[in-house]
Amino acid sequence: MGRRRKNKGLAEVLVVLPWQVSAGFAGVGFAVLRWGIPSIFSRHPVLAGLAAMAHSAAWLALIGFGCISMIAFARAKAQVNSVATNTTGRPSQRKSIEPSITALPPDMGKDWRSGTQLEAGWGNSAVGAAGQTATGIAADAWSLEALRVLEWKRFELLCAKYYEAVGFNSQTIRCGADGGIDIKLFKVDPNKPLAVVQCKAWNAYSVGVKEIRELLGVMAHEKVGRGIFITTATYTKDALEFGAANPIYLLDGMGFVGKIKELPKERQDALLKFAFEGDFRTPTCASCGTKMVRRESKRGVFWGCVNYPKCKSTLPIKGKTAL
């Protein structure tokens, strides 16, 4: 039995990355082979032949990497054109990755990863300060204000439910280290994600270019050609420019609300019911997946994990409380 290949070739990796990467390889490879190596070895009595070979191979490198660049470009464009719809109300003037709308999953109260009911503590348990339920007031219509009252995990689950509502299969990353992504989206191949999604429920801070660069790095590591970043806030100018230059769809709070409002009324209502069911305000522990409790210290109030001291995860009450 032949050995199973563990690593993909360079061409297979480059074809799923942005086409500019392959184009860069083409330019650098051509320059090195056409001028770099010949200038170093052309006068060497033994290596002069190598210089001549490099000079001749320069065009092969240019053509080879150029072809990979064109394939990567065509692949990315085909993905967008096959599933995209025109978007409105979002910061980046690019096409959305959403396909035409299909039926909403029949049971909004089930975990779409396994079809089983949500586990206790997974966005449904409601233990707040002094053991009281902290559900807050549920919204009766979609708005930016309504979106921003959701705790970070409920917002993430809502994003996954939205993409299911427009025809994708979604897989959320369980609490713990998410590796830079929160959701994987599948359309045709159940084992190969079409896109990865990062969610940030930041209300007081704009998402910067650092977070968008990190998503691009995760896309390269996961060998996924499309990325989606969704936040309840806004993006900095640098973040918008970086997203526009790469296959990353940036959706801010107003844009996300707008996309939800484009759905048929019954699907908007189903997502609204899901988002504001039970305790939607008390944050979830990123490590344990259970609702946190309000604690006090000399430094002020904060959210702490119910499993302390085994779990020492905390979140500030004010400011950037999302993950």
C-alpha cells in the first residue's frame, strides 16, 4: 500500500490563496532566474552552465506561476459568482457570498451541528447576579440597538443561523481556542468549507486591520479561499482597505441588520425569536461554554466563570467584552 501523502504541493496551496500571491511568485521567480542567478554565476568556469539554464527557465517560472495566478483568480471569482448576491448597507462595495435563499431549518431551537437540543449552559442557561435570570427585554424588531444587546456567543450563534437561513450548512467552533475563526460554512462538499467566519460583538471599538490580517492568515492555514468578518461595530479605514484588497467580506452591524431585513418576514421573525430566547445578555465563558456570573473585587465589577477557581476566565462589565 502506497504511503498517504501528508503535504500538498506548492501549486495546490497557491491555487486556494489570493491570486496576488501567485503573481508575486511569478515576478520574483522571473527576476531571480532571469537576472539574479546569471549575474552571480555567469563568469564562474564550472557554474556558467547553471546560469544559462536559469536564464532559460525564467520564462517557465513566469508562465507557470502566472497560470496558477489566473486559476486562483478564476476560482475565487467563480465561487463569488456562483453563490453571491448584490449587497447593500455594508462598508465594502464588494459582492456578498450569500446564495439564493432556501428553506430555514425547521427547528430553530436545535444545535445545527448535531441535530440535538442545545446543552445546558450553551447560550440558554440564565444565572446572573444573585442567581437571578438576566434575560433583559427581548426586541420586537431587528435594529442595530437590538443586535448590540446580544452577548457575544448568542451573536455568534445568530450569525451561523443567518447563513443557514440563506442556504449554507454551518459548523460553529465550540468554546475554547477557536484558532481565529468561529464558523465554517459548507455548500457542496460537507468536508471542505467554502468560507470561514469570524464574529466580533464589539460595541465600543472599531475592528482594526490587525484582526482582518489574522483572518487572512487563518484562511491560508485552512486552505479556504473566502473569509467573512461580522461585527456589531464598524471597521477602521485600514481594515476596509485591507478587506477590499483580499477575498474577505466585511459586514458591520448596520450591514448585518440590513441583510437580516432582506429575508422574508417569517425568517426574520424566526431569527429574532432565536436571538432573544432565554438569557441573551449574560456573557458566556469562552472556555467552559457556561453563563458567567457578576462578581465584585477591589478593582470593580466583572463577569467571572461559575467554575472558578478551576476556570479563571473573566470579562469586563464595560468596554470590549466580546471575543
